[in-house]
Amino acid sequence: IRAFDRVRLLMAINAEVLPIRDVFSATADIRVPPFQRSFSWGDEETGILLKDLLDAFRTSVIYFLAAMVVIRPRGPGPQDVVDGQQRLTTLSIILAVLRDLSSSPDEQALLHAMIGHETMGMMFNSGQRWRITLNTLDTKFFRENVQTRGATRSQDKLRQLARAPGSESQARLAAAVNLIYDELSDMSPEERSRFAQWMPDELSIVRVRVSEYDVAYKVFQSLNHRGKPLSDH
């Protein structure tokens, strides 16, 4: 890399370690850009992440969830997630399930605050106050079956959606909700409440924020290239 390009690259990158509470803060507006693939995790990936989190919680250690890469031009505005969509989506599902299983209004409010604001804008689905917005295909499904208060309790409906023909990504989302709901339902209310209190501050991620799309592509390559070349897509 030429010296000029190296300086430009460094100036365009900002990296910081954040707890999940700050990743999904009141000002967060994370969006999946149109060129990103839809949710693609199956039961194996979802189960591994949830098991890792529970193991870290039960051994009282801080869990580091690697890096996410977002693009946000200088100034206020939404952040396009280039790397980390699967993890962020799954974390949102875990938060939503914990919220819907909780019997404490205060705990429900704490967890929902990392999913979205209770505003008129949200009531009319303007999308301005949700912490994460998926692609055009899956946004409405995710709002109705995950992010909305009480949505994950509709387990029979979600099991049907997980088996329904049509959108593979929506079937995977529904299956992820089912798996997480089943696992967290097996915990005692007391342990589940402690887990809900542990997640916001003891689960950390590195947010790599860049201001230019070509820089984001270079960062994505460096994080994901492990010998086998990435596809053009």
C-alpha cells in the first residue's frame, strides 16, 4: 500500500471495544445494506453462540464477540453493517426472548431498550427507532416476530414459519427464535434474570467504523480471508 493510501486508510478507520449495551444504545441505527446476504445461520451456529454465552455467564467471565464492521459517513446517520450481521441479529433474538420470558416490568424495559424505543414512529413502523434493521425482504418479518414486545412467545406460529416454504432466511429466523426460546425456557427464572443482567455489560464486541465503502471492503477482506479466497460477491 502506498504511503498516501496507508494514511488515508488509517484516517478512515475508528475501532473501539464496546459492551453490547452501547452497541444497541438509544442512538444506534444499524442497517443491513441491500447488497448483504440475508440471515443465513442455522441451528448449529445459533446453538454454538448461545452455548458460548451461557458458559461465559456461568463461569463469570467477560465474553468477547470479535469484530463488527460498519460504514457510517462522517456526521449523524445510520450505520451499514458490512461484517457482523449474523451475530447482531442473533443477539437481538436472544434479547427479545429474554424480554418476553421475563416477569419483571423493569427487566423487560431494560432489555427492550436494546431492541428499540417506544415511540410513535415505531408504532407506525417508520424504522427510525429500532436498533437494527434487516434487509428489505426480512425487515417486516423481524419486526413482527422478534422485535415487537411479546412476539417470541408465539411459539406455535414460529414453528410453522420455520417449516413453511418460501423465504429461507425467514424460516431460519423463526428456527433461531424457537431454539433460543427452548434453551432459555429451561433455565430457572432466577438464573435467566441474572443472565439478562450479565449480557449488556459483560458481552463485548469491537466496532470497526469506517467512513468509506472501499475502506470497509479492505477491512472485511483482512478480517475474513483465511487462506481460501473470498468470492467476488
